[in-house]
Amino acid sequence: MRPVYLDNNATTRVDPAIVEVMLPFFTEQFGNASSMHAFGSSVGGALRFARQQMQALLGAEFDHEIVWTGGGTESDNTALLSALETQGGRDEIVTTAVEHPAILNTCAWLEKSRGIKVHYIPVDSRGRLDIEAYRRALSPRTAIASVMWANNETGTIFPVEVLAELAHEAGALFHTDAVQAVGKVPMTLRDSEIDLLSLSGHKLHAPKGIGALYVRKGVRLRPLIRGGHQERGRRAGTENVPGIIGLGKAAELALLHMDEENTRVRALRDRLEKGLLQRIGNSFVTGDAGSRLPNTSNIAFEYVEGEGILLLLSKAGIAASSGSACTSGSLEPSHVLRAMNVPYTAAHGAIRFSFSRDNVDEDVDQVLEALPPIIEKLRALSPFWAKDGATGFSPSYV
């Protein structure tokens, strides 16, 4: 059987068309964009074009609102730390209990090292934000509210445009970690009140090690990395030219394939979910079915361990995930599923399947063939299944 890759929320394959446009910038157009000579100026023009490609994908008003970074984590850190430095007299952050570790661990460090107060807004059983709790947490002391556009584990989409408006009513900046949403959800930032937005190249078929931070015109930004004058003084260091060119091309292709993500890719995801739920009892889809990324499916299989499922899937040539790749080393259930109050008997067996435009019907067929006997085998070894599952007992979950 052909290998099946369904872990695209962890990283994507670099598109060959992206590799093609990057290659000349390693050996032919190798100049430093800051140099005055022709070698540098030709590269500078290419960087401006890449910025315009990203501007088009995000629906930004100006191309200079795009700041190139080393990835989503750097962009997230820059947004939070800059807000605390530029928002005088404000020393609180509002975020959610289900953010990526790039936000949560930074907030934990700020609490411990700087005494910053952080409000962690809860979610319901479908991963939907408690809007009233968010509204109550905002105050004249809030420097920034940071809420992901879409959750990396369940795909649940948050109403970030509305949340940005509420943050502005309190005089705070609004940032969104849109690493998973960019390229899958249409965006028109020029018409929103979003101040800062993080994205990462390797989530949309560009290389690893390149990302961007959208900074709305007029928003003050203190650089995280200081040194030279690159990126209008907002991010020092010689530009990763091949990576930027690749990310620009990725933005162009993502805009071109947006409809495919929301039709063909969504249909693959839906067929997988329907087939697995029909074949495997004591299982359910987590997240908000009415507002999810089109490529993401997180299915909880009760009374089994996710690590066992992934190991046997891997032996069958199928790559999936038990959650965020940044937390996969933990034996604890996902912090996202715990925040949603998914029972431990199910949270331990939750598997994330994340599609891309590279996937085809045969990938779904192979999972539908391989996974049911894997679950049956693992449940036969589970004392919890023998006690509860085999008799039809299932914890309540709404």
C-alpha cells in the first residue's frame, strides 16, 4: 500500500513549484537584499513581490504590514512581548485555555518572571469560546488579547473579528495565531480590527524556518530580535531570502487552491469521519462541527491509548497525530481536550487526521480499511473496555 500522510497540521510537504522558485536564490540571485549593487537590488525586488503575494492572501491593505520572521512561534512571541512594551500602564493578557504552546508557555513565563496577569478564557465541550467570560476579562489593564483563529487540534474556528472589536472597546490590542487558518479560511484583514496576526510557512507547503507577522498600519511594534535595519527596523537579521520567496509562492498557491480546500479536501475529511464512526463504536468527533477548518478531524476512540493507535497506523503506512506535534512528547491527554472536558477514557484515544490538497480518495480508503481492526485489537487488551465498553457503557459527552 502507498504511504498515507494525514498529519498536515504538524507540517506539510513543500510543493515542488515552491522548491522551483526558491532554487535560483541559493546559487544565482544570492545577493544580500540590503546591498546597494545589482546583486542586492534584484533580490530586494523579489522580496517585495513575495510581500505582495502574502498581502493578497491575507487581504491586507499595505504590503509593508507584512514582517518576515523565523516562524509562527517567533511571531507569537513578538506580538505578546511588543504589546506589553508599547501599551503603557497595561500589564494583563487575555487568551484562551486552548492556545498553542507558543502562546501558553510564553504567557506562563511572563506570569512567573514578570508578574503579568493572564486571563485564560474557557471553552465549552465543542471547543467554542466563552464570549461573555472573554468580555468580562477585558479591562483598562489589558495590553493584548490573543486568540487563535482556528484550533490546531480540533479545527474549531473562533470569531476573531468580533473578538478584535471587543478588545478595541477596552483599548487593548488584538492578536491572532492564524498558523492553521491561513490558506484555509478566506481573510480580509483590511476590513477587520485585527492588529497582529501570526503565520508559519511549513503549514501551507512552504519550507520550515520561515513565517510572518502581520502588523496593521499604525500599530507600534518593538522588535524581538534587535540589530540591523531589516524589515523596517522591526526584525533584525539578514533575510532568509529563499524561504521568503518560497512563502510568497505558497501564499499565491494557497489563494489559488482555497476553493479546493473547502470542497474536495473537506469532502475527503467528511467521508473519513462518516466511515470511521459507522465502523467503530464508542467513538465521536471532537470540536465544533458547525465551524471547523475543512481539513481537520479529531476523533476520540474510547478505551484505547492514542500512542498504540498511532504505532499500529504507522506500521500500516499511515501518518496521523494524537494532537499538537509540539506537545506529542507528553503522556497526558491534550490540554485542548481537557479544557473541553472530554472524558479521560476518550481523550487518551483521540487521533487527529489533517488533510491537504495532496490527499486523494485512496488515502481515505486505506484508513477505513486499516483502523477498525486496530481499534478492535487494542480494545481487546484494554481492561476498561472489558469492564465498561463491551457492555455498552459510554461516558456522557455533549
